[in-house]
Amino acid sequence: MSSTTRTRRHVLPAVTAAALVLALTACGGDPVGGSGGSTGAYDPNATVTIGSLYEPQNLDNTAGGGQGVTEALHGNVYEGLFRLTDTGKTEPLLAASHQVSPDGLTYTFTLRDGVTFHSGKKLTSADVKHSLERVIAPDSQSARKKNLSVIKTVTAPDPKTVTVTLSQKSISFVYNLSYVWIVNAEAGDLRAAADGTGPFELGNWTRGSSLGLDRFTGYWGAKAASKKIVLRYFKDASALNNALLSKGVDLVTSQQSPDALDRFKKDPAYKVTEGASTTKLLLAFNDKAEPFTDVRVRRAVAAAIDDKKLLESVWGGHGKLIGSMVPPTDPWYEDLTGTDPYDPALAKRLLTEAGHPDGFGFTLQTPSYDPHPTAATFIASQLAAVGIKVKIEPITPDQWYTKVYKNKDFDATLQEHVNDRDLVWYGNPDFYWGYDNPQVTKWVEEAERSSTPAEQTELLKRVNRTTAREAASEWLYLYPQIVVADSRVSGYPLNGLNSQFHAYGIKKNR
């Protein structure tokens, strides 16, 4: 889906990663929190219960499973040729090694030995070929389908070797492969089942309630630290916090109720950590629909909204103003908050210049779960002060996907985009928000064909500045990534990168 957007927040940083205390997990050195916990011995047979607001729509990330399926299964049940660590670095996983041709168009991967799927089938190159092809298939809803459309052919010359030929150079190809789950080519429909190579295998999934992960005893690497992980799903932050207080869950993946933080911070039975986030809250305009085709109108809306006051009212001192689509963890980040000043007088002047001296009206498609109703009401109030009338229309994740993302039938929408490096979507005029600047599209294409990271970074900085200057969207703020956990629990991820939540290093003291 989108870049990806959250789902329950469908799909589609508070502090820098350098400031965090990190420890290596037993599984391949992925940095996760050396977070919390007493000094007692941990229980290798423990069941760790994780509370979340993001239940999967289904269990297939090429079929619109959304944020919830990534959080539950990515890196836990399914693995890729490469993986993205908690600090945003790409490292080999199922690929033991790879080579790139001098022209940058052919990648040859050698698979790791001794890897089996949970069903017992041995991993072969045929599975990798199938997994790559299902991501770029016509009916795929993968967030990386567009990025990986540069794949021209995939061949499996022998069981351990995969050769991928691209139609053009792609400096992000290996990075994008970290999103591709390697699935058993013989597994069939994976919307309610799973067959991966990860440290956990799928246990019971009770829709609307919970999803279980069981330690896979045949895992090729270091075994998961806990015997069982149970993800329990809640409809709102209040119910989630109550479950944490009553010991119904051991930790929450992302705290959505800042008002509750003081209670946990003051209680030694809990530990609160705040890490780097890549989740942006956007007021996304339909840039192909009047009046948002006019840059002056978009800039006027942005100038009329006090992002700082909104962030304070919703998050009370947590989170970060952002000014563009780029979080500080991206290589091409620049602080562009000054490009989007709060200036109601400027908003009125721009509206007059655009032919709307008395303002105008539009409908705002708004997810119905927190904190969107609060944000939508705040935005409507601020825009009313400059003559813009906002009709707030709550919308479900499925409605958002069909009406906004697929049919592009909307004026403006509130939505979260969780991935890093997703600025490039502004180079795609067919993306749901319809931003169309040929120069930006050219820069994005040139950046992807870059020969060096420095060249890519400079081009995408140009994209960042231009989209900010033209108010392609109104980037309201960057979410904080706040994890609240029982103090007996440690080894969980500190950062909130791309919805993933690696659970294999989580330990629970006896």
C-alpha cells in the first residue's frame, strides 16, 4: 500500500538513534533495546504478551495485510535476502553473498545453507524467484511493488543461486529487497496461513483478538529468546494501557496515549523508552483536484495550521515537527520546518491571490481512531479562522484504501506514512495524492540511477526542498516512538522503523 501508511491506520523521530543504548540480539546482530528488566535470569520458556492497536487485515503483505502484518510477521515469521536493522542499516540475511555486474543491471545472489521453511521444506532459489515475482505481480498490493518494478527477469540456475536482471540501475535495489518476504513457493494462499524461514512460526490467529508466534525449533540461526509471543489487539489506547496496568500484556509496541505516560514513568514496575520514528502524520491534499491544484492554496492551508500547537495538544512534548516528508533518520534529511511557518496573515493573502478571498470549503477524510479525530477538529478550527470550511468525514481503513488510495476520490485526507525513504513517492504522479512536478519526477528517477550514495542524496535533497516549498502535502509532525514495558522484559526494539517489530530478542525475567 501507500508508502506504507499505517493500517488500522490503513494501508497505506523523537530522538536520534545515536542517542539510544543498543544491544545485539541473538539473531544476526539486529540492534534492539537493552531496555528495561531487572538483573535476574530470564526464562527461555516464557510467553511474552505484546499489546498492539494494529491487527493485520490478513497475513499476506502482497494482499493488503497492512501495518499489522508487518509488525507481527516481518523478521519474526518471514525473512528476506536482506534485512533492515533497528538502526536502518541493510545487512545480509538469507543471502550468504551477492555480486553486481559492472553495469549495475545484474545481481547474483548465493543463498545461505541449511535454511528450511516451517513446513520442513528446504529453501531453494525457486522460492526466492517466486517471492520476488509475487511482489511485482499485477494483483500485488506490496508497498514495494513500484520500487521493484525495475526487475526485468529472475532466474534460478541452480538451487543455491538467484540471478536478477534489472531494466535500469537501481541504487536502492538491495535496500528494497529487505522488504521482500521469502515464502515457500508451494505454500498456496497465505492470507490466513504462513510458511516462512524465521525464528518463529505462526501459532493461533483469532481474528479481532490475538495472534500467536511459536519458537521454531528448526531455525537456521540462534533460537528466539522466548518460547512464545502473543500479540493481543485492542481498539483504542485506553484499553491497551489498562491491559498493561493489569498485567494482561507485557509491553505495548507504540504508545498512543501520552496522557498515560506519567503514570508508567512513576512506577518502577514499568520502563518507558523513546526511540527514533519514521511515521509522519500528513494532511494529504488531492493535488489533482481543485482548488489544491494551486500551489498558493496548498501553501495557504499549511500556513493557517499551527503544527507546533497541534503536536503539543496531541503528544504533550513528545514527537517532532518535520516540515517535509523526510525524517531525521533518512540520509537526505534537512530541517525544513522554516519553509512552513504558522502565519494566518500569509494564508489570507495567498487565498486572495488564488481567487478565494472569502475562503472555500472541502471534505477531510479522517480515520476514526486516535489521534485523528483530535487532529481533524484542531485543523478545522484553525482553517475556519482564515475562511476555509472543513467537513470532517470519518473513514474506515477499507474505505480509505478503496476511496482514497485506489479511486483517488477525495479532497484531502489525514493519513500516516510509516516508512523511511518514502519521499520518492512525490516523483510518481499516479500516487494517490497526485502531486505532479516533472522536475521532481526527473530528480527522483536520476537519484535511483545514481552511481554513489552522495549523488543520490544531493538529488533527493532537491526533491525535499521543492516539495516543501510547493506544499505538496502538509506534514503535520513526526510521531514519537514510545514503548512501555513491564520492567522484567528486555530486548525489544527501541526504534519505530517501517512498522517492523522484531520480537526474537525479547526476554522476560523469571
